[in-house]
Amino acid sequence: MARLTPVVALLLGLMFVSSCSSPAGPPAAASPLAGAQSPSAENPASLGHGIQKAPIPSAAVAVAASEQANKEPNKEPNKEPNKAPNKEPKPVSEIEALLIQTPRCAEGSLDCFGIHLHIVGDEAGELVRDLAWVSEQLAGAQDRFTTSIDATFEIVAVDALEGDKREIVSRLDRDRLGRPHFSRGLIHVFVVGSLANVDDPGEIRGVHWRDRSNTARRWVILSSIAGAMTLTHELGHFFSLPHSRYENSLMNKRPGGLPFSERGFHPREAQRMRRAKKTMLKDGSLKARTSSSD
């Protein structure tokens, strides 16, 4: 045999050692997917690293978050929710109260007539009579006229008179009181501090007055001492009634009989007032706020 060169002998020795080393265990079986691409190459999340995943909240945290979401209204970005302004009711003056808080025409009444109220005030603006007093006057008229001639009344305008109209002494005072304010279609009622009796000494509670320069112009004047049925009595005059002797009539000024608060109109008086109402509606001196078929 030819002698090997040293280099060849060294190479042969190394090959012999590598082929004779013992494995740690039996050889692994070949995988059926060997040589196929690993799923992890398509889906990085399957590696369990490299992608940060949000933690799953516990049940208690999820419930709390849901409740909080239900409490909070949906808000548009950069837009404040509409808030109802906190407005206090506007105070009502005495004059406004007389216009809107006094009795109104009764529903179902055939005719509703408007009253223009003129009431005297002092320098401080305090009126000679208050809302309760005026309402009581009007309520009495509502009740008696509804049952007698199927008519009611309501205040449709109010104005305050200057203090120099507080005391009405003479006939000329009565003329001058109503003359600048008169208009057709309404009943003008003036409330003053005191009303002198022009026929005898002393004061009276009220009067139905005709302007002496033109008797077609007429109005009612009430003193601050007027009783609850005074306006009703004076409206009886406005609807053509004179003083009467009918027992328990509001137009009977004689002593005796029922208290005025319990009186009304006699049937014959009611008949006369109906005729007067028809005439005034026809000539336009009164205008009903509801149509009349009388």
C-alpha cells in the first residue's frame, strides 16, 4: 500500500470521528409538513410576541363602564348642550293685575261687554282701591246680569288717573272726569277717592252720569267707599233702570228688605234691561264681544 501523505491522513481521521459520535436520542421522525412554510410567517400574532394586545377588562369594570356610558348624554364635539334659561316670572303691576286677574266673561253667556276701567292713583302710584275690591265689584255684576239679561262683563282696558281727580265734588267735576276718555262700544267706569252728593250734603257711593253737554256720553263713577253691589246697581241705571220700589230689588233704596248682597233684579226690571240692551247693540253704543241673537 502506498504510504499516505500526512495531510490526507489527517482528513481521513476527522471524518472517522464525526461519523462515530452517539446521538442524544433516537432520530426524530420526519414531519409531514417539513419543507412547508410555517403558519407563523403568515400570521405574526400567532408568535405571541411582536404585537401588543389590549388587556380584556374584568366583568365588574365592563359593567361600570356601561353604566357610566348610559349616564352621560351624547355630546357633539365643541358644542355646548342647550340649557333652558332660568327665568323668574316677571312681576305684575297693579294696573296689569286689574286687567288680567279680574273676573272674565262667563262661558255660555250670550253677550260679553267690555269695561274700560279708570282708577285714581296718588303721587307714589298707589291706587285708591286694590285688585280684591275691583274683583268683588265685578263679580257681583257678573252674577246678577247673567241670570237677568244673559250678559256678563270683563275689564278690557285700565289706566291710572292723576291725583287731582281723587275728589269729585261738583257736576262740572263729573263732566270733566269722563269727557276726555269717553268712547262708544264700551262701558267706562271711574274709581275715585271720594264722590260728593251734588244734591245734598255728604258723599255717595256711586253714580251713573251723563255729560251735560251731550247726554249720549255717559259713564259710571264709583267712590272708594262703594259697597260690593254698587257697580251692579249703577249698571242697572246704565241699562235704563230707574230707582224702584220692587221688594228686594237692587234698585230699591228704601230701608227694609234683604241686605243688598242678597238682592237681584225684579223680573220686570230684567225685561226692561233686555230691551235696553237690544237698543244699545243696534245703535252701536254698546258692542258685544260675542255676537248677540237677541
